[in-house]
Amino acid sequence: MPAEGFRDAGFRWFRCNGNAVGGRVLRARARPDARRAWIAAMSAIAVTIAGSDSGGGAGIQADLKTFSALGVYGACAVTALTAQNTLGVRAIHAVPADFVAAQIDAVFSDLAVDAVKVGMLAQADVIEAVARGLDRHGCKALVLDPVMVATSGDRLLAPAAVDVLRRRLMPRACLVTPNLAEAAALTQTPVAEDEAAMRAQADVLLAQGARAVLVKGGHGGGAESVDLLVDAAGARRFAAPRIDTRNTHGTGCTLSAAIAAGLAKGHDLGAAVNAAKRYVTAALGAAHRLAIGRGRGPVHHFHAWW
């Protein structure tokens, strides 16, 4: 039966890679003005500039799943290749900076990009290439996830690149999303053990040039998982029940990608963070329905469908 809002226009044959394939054609029955609004809403585009996770749970794979689950078209520029599974990272191959720049130019010269999520960058020259690429093309909304260490504990950013990340990308972002360990590394302070310390670290990052900071408390303790959004207007608290699951691989990537998806659809920052928090909490809650790998499995990005 056709989906709501569509009519059955009959069975047709198409050509796909030289082969004949058949399918029913569905056409929107909505009024022209409603159809235009629907098409515009479905044309939100977000780009992830990040590393590839061969295991599929984090990195660009998690980002693109998140964009798709939230109704946003996803494109990407790959910054690094990881030989990775649920047990850990076996090897990392950094993509040459000039090829990262070529990917950015190819995507931005053709697609009307509404938001960008930046994740794993690995090396200082890649960070520079990304910063210059974003300057060339402009960026309506940039979410910077300062990926430094994988869930498995493997380092994903060269120590010498941390200062370059801080100087070159942090001031360009409308939001920086460090977890507790990353916030401590960026501020050169101990890992926060309470919300007051999280707020203090966010204030340091604002002083370093960030416009808004979401310190993620998922790796903390307690009955609640609390994320703290801090900007010039003050602090907002986003809390959810802490879910007891080992399937947490890619949680940080998924949250920042979900925020970028919300911004791409025109939500303000607070609304985008709130929606992303709810989406990730649900994805964690449904993660037990997946049996992926022998280590820390992924969250369930498509929990609403299967």
C-alpha cells in the first residue's frame, strides 16, 4: 500500500547498471505548495569531515547513519582511515591533506551545505586543510567534536595537533562538544568529577575562543548522564537516565552529528542539542537489540525503524 501522502502511479521497469529492475512508482498527492515545503524540508544537507571506522560504529559511518535517521542528506570528506572493530583500533592511515581539501572543494562547490560536523582529524596539516577549506566555502553552522581518543582508549589525534585544533578550528565552530577527557586535555586540567568542574572547563574553552561548549558527561558516573551547554548567555543542563549497556561505541560521534542535523534543519542551538540528546538516549536504550562484534558494540541508529 502506498505511503501516506502518495498515490500509486503503476508498475514500471527501469535500467540499473545495465539490468532491468521493476518497481511501483509513487507520486506525491499533496498540494503544490505543501509539496514544495516538503521537498525543502527533505533537502537539508549536512557534511561530516571525519575519519572512517571500518567496523561501522563510529566516525563517518555513524555520522551518515545519524543524518539519514534524522531526515538529513549526508555527505562527507574522509580525513583518516582506521582499521578498527568493536575491540579497538589496529591501525590508522591519515589521508593526505591536499586530498582532504579536494574532497571539501568537490562537496561544497556542488551541494548547498546547511551544517558541518568535524570529527577525527588526526594530524596538524589536515586540521589546517580543513580550516582553509571552510574559509573558502563558508559554513552556516559548524559543530566541532574534538576527537582525541577512541572509546577503546586508542589515541586518534597527534599530541602536537591539539594546539592547532584549538587555534584554527575552535573559534570557527558554533559549538564544541568535548567529552570529559577531551575537555580536560583542551584545558590542561584534571578530568571533571562534577558539574561545577564541567562548567569551569567550558568557561576556559570560551575564553580560548569557542562560541559555545557542550561538555558531555556520558563517561561520568551517577544515575544521570548530564551534558552541560555553556555559552555567553549562561549554562543549560541536559540530563537523561544513564543506561547500563556496553554498546556505547560511537556515542560521541552520534551526538555531535545529531546536533549538526538539527542545525541543518534550521533548529536553534538549544533545540538541536535537546533533540540530539533524546535521539542518542533512545539509540543507547535500543542498543541491546543489536549483536555486533565481541567488544563495545554500536548504538542503534535506526531504532525507530527496526
